[in-house]
Amino acid sequence: MTPHDSIVTLPQRPSLLLAVAAQLRRKDPKALMLNGSIIMLLSSTLVSILNFAYNVVMARMMGPSKFGHVTASVTLLMLASAVTLSFQLVCAKFVARNQTPGAKAGVYHTLLSKAWMLSLAMGAIVFASQSWIAGYLNIPDSRILAVLAIGIAAYVPLGVRRGAMQGLCSFRRLGASFIIEAVTRLLTGVVLVVLGYGVLGAVGAISAAVLAAYFLPPIGPEMRVRTEVSAPASFGEGIQAIVFFVGQVIISNVDIILVKHFFAPETAGLYAAVALVGRLLYFASWSVVSAMFPVTAAAKPQDEDPRVVLLPLLVVLALVVVFVLIMSLFPHLILHTIFGVEFHQNEPLLALYAAATGIYSLSVVIMAYEMSRRIANIGWLQLALSGVLVLAISAFHNTLREVITVQILLMALMLGLVLFPFLRRYRVASRAEAT
């Protein structure tokens, strides 16, 4: 049986899908982004609550030290997500750009086969190096990494499936994928920890959640039509996506890895709780970016208008302001009440970490817009600053506050650097319309 034998031919469906696609293209991009942002924000809020519940339950059941081991494992999965998100972004971009259902399906199936090969290789590497990784991160049982390798082995193909949903602006299906992953992680994790599997069970739930999200919800009928020749994802697009997400993943996760290495397990677990709260803001911001990306990518070159990014930028700015205020006013409620008395020591760090995350989130909106329109060098800037971040935290880590201060300064620098070319392009577009 060839790969095409498993693809359903739908005689009348292509014309219907073409009509739907044409209708989406005619729809006001701002309205499409707003509707998508609302759907993704709602689903992201539910996912964040579920993920937060998972981490709170794990923290309360195992304490700071063991919770630090779980968080380190989650962070390793997030590092692997650099590749997952690269495939998702490229898939979303080219599914959105191709005009016919068959061409869209062609992009999806081509990327899916490549994703499986790469993801299985990544899982094998983690499995083979489990002892070394466990030693570096002070994880007592290397089997934890072996279990995590199962989830990593299916993680990149999951990104391709989500990229197809995103490229089709199927935001309800995309939101359902994230919700299924979060529900599976929470329920499976609680059951396995109660049964006595401890950290091993908590990490096993992470891998089980990835597998569940791959199969559910099933891919839509748009991706099961007979494939056609499509505008291929170029090598340059792939490199751009990889560079962008490698830098993004390093910036978002390397602080936890370095704190886990430089500090005692108890202190690393306390920092993990602070970082967990801060990541809620980033995930909410990324949901807005997810709605913006396929809309701006699908626009024709002559229709480019940098001002279209103002709406998502303002939404993210509002999220940042509200989130930082909440972290400043209610740190005791968040850490002491939710995580427990053992985690109250780092209450002053919550607002600082939220500020660092918020500044970075604003940069991500602008960088994602640039990448949706062209092969931009902005990803290389982020990658360079992520390397500087690693070196800076390695040099300045006397206290947890110092670690976060380093992040705030570098994220502010990044925001200034990405704003400069964007504002110049924005002024040109405004003058052109005025004339």
C-alpha cells in the first residue's frame, strides 16, 4: 500500500473546500484574527488552568525537590519543541498559502513523513543519553528520561498536525488538540502518582498526553483529499523557522535548566513554581500569535499592511499589563495558597518574572508577523540574544533575583531591536496611504 492509498478521494468535497477557502480570504483579516484570537484565548485559558492544576497537584503531592525533577523533564520536552514548533509554523504558513485542497494536503503529508523520521531520531537520542542527562540535571532516576523519550518520539508529528489546523484557520480543532493534551496529562498524572509511581508517573503522563493529542481530534477532511502538486516549503523557510524556535525555546526554558544545575534541588523547585506562573502569560500571548499568523501569511504581497499587527499587539500588551498587576498585588495568594506554605519564599519574584515574560511576548508578536510575510533575519537576532542569555545567567546567578534581572534587561534590549525595523516599515505604509 502506498501513502496515497490511504488518502480518501472526495469527488465533491474539493469544490466545497475551495468555496470555503475563498470565503475566508474575502473575510476581513482583522475580523478573522479577532475571532481566532478569541477562540484561542478561551481554549488557551482552559489549557492553562488544566496545566496549572497538573503542576499544583504534582507540587503538593511531591514537594519542591521532586517537583523540580518533573519541571526539568517538562523543560526538556519544551526544548524539543523547537523542532515541533518549526514544523508547525512551516506547515501552517504553506497550508495557508496554497490555494487548492489537494495542494494543502500535499504540504501536510510531505511534512508529516519528514517529521516522523526526525522525531523518532530525537527520541532515540534522548533514550541513549538518559544517564548523562540525568546526571547533569541532578535527576536521581534515569528511567524518567527513558519515559520522556516516548513522548518526544511523537512530538514533531503532533506539530505538523497542529500546523495544518492552524493553516486552515481551524481554531476550534486546534484548541481541542491542546485541551485533550492537558486533560490527559492531568488525569493520567494524578492516577499514576496516587498509585505510587511518583516522578516517573508524572513524566509518564506527559508522554501519554502527547500521544493522545496526536490522535485526537482526528485530522479534518481537508487533509484527506487526494494530494496535488503544491508550493513547497522551501529550505529557507525551514531554516528560518528552526532558527526562530531554537532561540525562542532557549529563551523560554534555559533559565529553568541552568537554575536546576546551579542551585540546590529545593531552590530549583521554588524557582520552577515562579516560572510556571510566568509561563501562563506567554502561553496566552502565543494563542494570539497563533490566530494572527495564518491570516497574515495568506495575504498577497501587494496587500501587505504592517498596521494589521496592531490589534494582536494591543491585545498582548493588555494581557501583559493585567498579568503583571495581578502578580504584584496578590503574590501571597498565588504561591502560598495555591502551591502551599513551602513555596512562599519567592513571592517577590513573581512580578519580576512576569515582567520579563511580558516584554518577551511583545517581541514575539512582531517577530511572528515578520516571519509570516518574508524570510526575515530577525530570528538570527533572537538566537544570538538567547546565547547571550545563557552566558549571562551562567555568569550572574548568585541569587534567583539576579537570574530574573538578567532576563529583564536582555528582553528589553530585544524588544527595542525588533521594534526599530518594524516601526520604520509602519511609517512607510502610513505615508503611502496618506498620499
